[in-house]
Amino acid sequence: MNAYGRQLFTALRFLLCTTVVLGLLYPALVFGLGQLIAPAQANGSIVSVDGKAAGSSLLAQPVTGEEFFYPRPSAVAWDAGSSSASNLGPNQPALMEAIETNRAEVAAREKVTPGTIPLDALTASGSGLDPQISVAYAQLQRPRVARATGLGESTVSELIRANTNNALLGFLGQPSVNTTTLNAALLQARTNP
């Protein structure tokens, strides 16, 4: 075999090896890790109620009324086309005004003293679309939701527990409650007691 033939054979072996590694093994590894670490993102995030799509478990849904859990405030009015933070800094008067407005609104809705309201109930998330709230904020809303739905506080507490995500790998982050899946579970519990 001449030098040209050896180079061609080496190039074809390299092409075959890189195709197997980068075209088959690496995508299979990434897919497998995705299934383990983030199944909602890997398999779709559509939340259904009675067989009908009700939202995405990755996006907060705006709610009104007494029978639902409210997500964090949104800097973009829950518009997925314009995901963004408020970009207000801690020394800007507009942020302090928004926090105080939200504090008064939550205190009136939940019938609690303003000092007991968790911070995530007062500030928007980084994207303005995150459905997660703290367990403390979910517990603050529990009595109102239980009264409005007639499900009872123990049933609502169980739904909160079922929709609480623990810290990633047991130590990254803190437990949070997904309001989109929680509200879908509330609807399901009310329609199918």
C-alpha cells in the first residue's frame, strides 16, 4: 500500500471512530443524563387536567381568584415571548416601591401581617416566568386555598408536599413548590374527588 492509500485508510478509520463517538455515544450519554437529571425538560413539560393541556410545568401561569396558588410576581406579566428580569437594583426606589406594593397586596389577599410574607412573594424571578415558590409561601397561601376550594387544609397540605421539588442532588438549592403543577393537581382534586 502506498503512502496515499495509508493516509486514506487512516482518515476513514478516524472518520468512523469520530462518527461512533460523537454521533452515537455522546448523544446517548447526554440523553441518558437528561432523563435522570431533568425528566420534565427531556420528555416535555405539558401539564394536563382531565386529558387537556393546562400549561407547562416550566412556566408560571397567571392566576386570579381565591382557589389557586399564586406564583411569584412577574416582571414581564407572564409573557413567555419576553422573558426577562426587572433589572432593578437593590438601591433603586422603583424596586422598593414594587416590593411594598406586592407586600400590601399579598398581606390583604392572605390576611396576614406584612412582616410574615416570604421574600419570593414580593420579588420577581430572574426570568419572570419561574413557577417555583418557596415552601413558606405555599404554606402561607394554604389556608385561603383550603377555604376557597373546600378541600380542607390536610388535603391541600398533601398536594403541596406532592408538588414540592427537593434540592438538586440533595444539597444544591432549596426545596420549592411548582405552582403550575400544584394548581393542576388542585383542579384535578376538585373535579375528581
